[in-house]
Amino acid sequence: MLASVTAINFWAPAYDIAHIALIVMACTALGVFVPDLLWQRVDRRVLGAPRPGNWPRTLTKLLGLAGSLGFVAALYWLFPEYYNGQDFYGHYWKALGAVLPLWAVLAVPYIYFVDRRLQDPEDSLWQLGRWLQLNWHGLSPRVIGQHLLGWVVKGYFLPLMFTYFCRDLDKLLHYDLNRLHDFMGLYNWAYDFLYFVDVSLVAMTYLMSLKLTDTHIRSTEPTMFGWVVAVMCYEPFWSSFGPHYLHYDNGVGWYRWFGQYPWVYVPWGCAIVALLALYVWATISFGARFSNLTHRGIITNGPYRYSKHPAYLAKNLSWWLISMPFMISENPLDSLRRCVLLLFLNGIYYLRAKTEERHLSWDPVYVQYARWIDAHGALRFLNGIPGRLRGTPVSQL
């Protein structure tokens, strides 16, 4: 990914940022999928020995794919956020114009190839295709509903993450390296770079949900509450809710308070960067399986060896360090109020963690993993806190 950004910055600085982002995403995908396919052989987890090809079933799945895309396109047409948001989502629409024709061409051989090797070829894509053919006998409404919910997740998060990715990529390509002459310049660069790495990988994962690479969606969050606590943390919902109800920051940066005290200033900034690095490490550990609101495989490596929610812990702790100075102000009641607001935001992420645990507990592998974390994880000392304060362990769900 870094090599692709450097090469593009040198050889093609005038390219449209949306097309540059697609090139970087392609390089990122190669870096993730080539080792997985060649050395980890992740395809063997889903695909078996080849069978004779079945073109009628393949065509039915292609119809299901067209129906899935049409479903998302209908939502884009319906909601003003998308058809009035041409400026915000402009890079995304350009990228779709480049990707969709290629996607349409590759879909035929890909679906035919995978269909010949699936252990259960009559999957959700096939069921949706049969439903669109009005052949409803033996279909599962739950399977089709889960399939469409998965496409809602893709349709909602992909434009957001790709837009953020383009913004951060453009900032990185045009970063003023003269700002790196002091610690604050290095801190700002590290802060921006870490979030760039995060969104670059995440944007790719929403696009590359494939059974061939074992990164497909197994299930999607089924409850309205789980969806609400997740999407309220993202645009356009956060800008409507957060500034009015959870605006805890007073705008006074930590560096203004500690700038005259180098013995605090540098370690404090390093601690924030370290927490962000932990957050990004958690994202990287997913490989191409990261996705909000869906189950795409149980991750037990990286920081997930020590905690079920290292990303949430790191992000929320970083917010306290970034905004900690508001706890020391001339008005103690105002400081208390801001602390309570930040605690409310922490509570939203706690609810996100709990709804994710409940969803993933459908998978016995996750239940086994959660029990191991409860016994051996870095936060196992919290097991002694009463359940009504700590929350019910996922192993008991």
C-alpha cells in the first residue's frame, strides 16, 4: 500500500483522486489476498472438489447479483442523502463508474467457478435469483432477508469509507513535510497516517466480500437496536446527533495545556499515538474480513488474543487522552458535564460491543473464543465485578 502511494505520488500526481484510491485499494487487496490464497489456502475452507458446471444455476445467481445491486441502487435513488449528496459522495460515484463495468465482466466466470466448488451451491444469491424468477418453492425468507441486510451494510458503509479514504489519501499525497520539524508535526502526521491506513483497508474490505477468499458475510446483525447503536456513530447520523447531544470537547487541545512541560507533552502525545496504533492493529488483524454489523469470520490473532474489543478500548481511551484537559478548567461543573458526555459516548461503544457479542454468539467458535478470553484475556480481572455493572459475559449468552 505504501509503495503504491509513493509510486502514484511520483508518477501520476495529476490523476483523479478516486482513480488513485482504486489503484491503492487494488494493491492493498493483492497484499492481503495473495498470501491468504497461496500460503494460507483460505479457499479450502469454503470450496471443495470441482463438480460439473451448472449454467442454469449460475445464471440464477447472476440474476440474484443483479437484484442485489438493484436493491442498493433503489435505496440510493430513494434517500436524499445520496442523490443530494453529489459533492460529498462524488469520488464514490466516479469509482463506481470505473468498477461496475469490470465487475459485470468478471462476475460471470467468478460465479461459475465458485458455484462448481461450493459445498452448498444453493446459497443466498441463488435463493434471491429464484425469488426474482417468482419460483418461491423451498426458499427461506430468513436467508434472503439476511442476504439483503448484508447488501445494505455494503451500500451504507462503502461510500462512507471510500469517501474518507479519498480525503485521507489526498491529504497524505499533499502533506507538507516541512511540518515534521518538531514533535507536534510528527504527532499530526502519525495521527493522520494511522487513520489513513485504517480507512484504506476498511474501504477495500467492504468491496471485496468473496467466498473464494473466505471473506464472505456469514450473517448480518438482525436487531434494530444493534443497527441503531452502530450507525449513529457514522455520518449522516452522527452530525445530526453528536454535536447536539454528545459534544464534550471544548476545543482546547491537550498540547496547549502541556506544551510548556516537555516531560508530560511528549509522553502524552506518544500515548495517544500508541492507542491509535493499537486501534489500527486491530483493523489490520481482520485482513479482508472487517465489517461493521456483519459476521465474516472469527478473529483470534493480533490484539484479539488479549481482548474481545481492543479497537473500541483503544479508540475510547484515546478520546480521553485527547480531551483530558477539559477536566481541569475554571468551572468544575462544566468539566463534570463534559466528562459525563464523553462517558455517554463510551456507553454507546459499550452497547455496540454487547450487540456484536450477542450476534457473534450464534457461532459456537466465537462462544469458545469468548470463554477463553474471559479466563485468560488481559481484562479478566473484571470478571469479579458484579454482572449488572460489567455486563453479562458473552459465554453466558
